Amino acid sequence: MQDRPLILGIHGLANKPPKEEKQAWWAAAIREGLRRNLGEDRPDLAFEFVYWADLRYDAPLSEDHNREPYYPARGRGPFPSADGACAPTLTDRLYRIVEWAQEKTGRLVLDDLIIEHRLDDLWGYYEDSIFRAAARDRLREALERHAGRPLLIAAHSMGSLIAYDVLRQLERDGRCPRIDHLVTLGAPLGLAEIKHRLAEEHGSLRVPYAVARWSNLGDRDDVATVGTTLAEAYAPNAAGVGVTDCPVINAYRRPRGSVNPHKSYGYLRTPEFSQAVAAFLNRASTAAPGDVTAPADAVSG
């Protein structure tokens, strides 16, 4: 049913298992979070996955090389919540000092190191225009296919950058599918280098016009989330929609017990994401279906 609310996921950095497996794991993680956090069983959850790893890697990640698979988390009851606490970590404080120094000198040395050596696909995204265009096309095609349908985009890591780029690009056509809720997870959109690149391409940093709500979920121990909060960096759009930064605890653990506060499955199981999904699925849409026409001032900036 094309009028059913749809969650559209887009993955982040690094090579991934085959698309069908990765899509099934994301859907399972979302359902697991809904069951444990809210007691809701959603076997018929409408979910579609935007997969781009095959554009950068010759073969998908095999099972024997996957150190971070999805599996149901141990324990019972809700996953831990940050309860609104947003105290910056030591890493975050240090980065803000370095970011200030980078902006004063005009040299983004630290960001270049983080992106090239820790967030390698981001480096490739900016250096390889063919890959960049193809990755954007994957999301754009999905949005066009589901135009007029209630949509929640769940964009993890580099997927948040692709989503932002596509939504701002679509504004240049004067029309854009309505996005009921954009949820970014472990987004690197606060990094100085990323903000600089986005501003060069799109102009002033702000919420895309077609987005009716933007929630940014980040674990402050996740290195991708250092820098300014997105509410600080991205102005509200012409409709007055701003970014809501939401601190979370990413409780994902690798099978041998070590933590990864950037892992997508951990973000998808947080109480905060479960609440966003449940609200989206339960809320009757108050906006007319179809595209949103952006005003001239929203398209130009």
C-alpha cells in the first residue's frame, strides 16, 4: 500500500554485508527497539533500505569478516537512555578548541586526518565525483518512487550527509517530496570540514525546506558527533523547522563484548529512536500528500 507510512533507511561508512541481509538487520533492530522500549510489536513495519556500499566496494562484507553483525542484545526491558543529558566529553571539548583554531588559521588539518583515516568513505565521497553522484542518485530515486507517501528517513553516519545533499539539491528544482521526519544517527555534520564543504555547495547551512521535523541522535562518545551541535550549525528553514539535538546512549557491543558507540544497530535500538518511529507511525498526517513547493528564498540560500 503506497499510502502506508514508510521508514527509509540509508547506511553509513565502510563496507557492508549484502543488501538483503543488511536491510533485514536494520528492520530487525528497529523492531527489537520498539518491543523492548515501548512494548510494541510491528511485524508489518514498512521499511526500505538505500544501499550504496556496492558503489565503493567490489564485493560485500562476508560473514567471516564481519566483526559487528546484528544480533538481539542481551537482557530485557528498555535500552538505556541519556535522559536529556548532553554534557560534552573531553574529546568533544578538545575538538571545539581545535575547530576554533582551524577556523582562525583556515587550515582544517585535524578534520582532514579524521576524515581520511577514520572516516575514509567520506574522503572518497568528496574526491570521487562519480561515486558521489551515484550514491545521491540511489536516495533520490527512492524519494521519487515514494513521493506522496508519509516518510521517515533514518540516515546513519555518512548517510546523513547524502540525505542532506540530496534534499538541498532537490530544492533547486523548486519541488521536493515532503519528509515527515528526518532522523540522523551518529551524523558527522558538525565537523568543520563537512560544514565548510556543504556551505560551498549549498550556501547557508539550514534545515532543508521539505523536512517537517529533524531529530539528530548522537552518542557523545561517538567520534563522528564531535563539534558543534547541529542546532547551532544549521538554521531553521523558511517554515521555522529547526534541528532538535537528542543525546542517546548507543549500547551496541560486538559479539566479544567491546563497545562501538557509532554502530547503526545501537542507534536504531535506542528509546529515543523508538519513540520517533512510534510517533511517526501513529500520527495521522496533517499535511496534504505530494511534493512541497519551496519558496524562492528557501531555494536560493
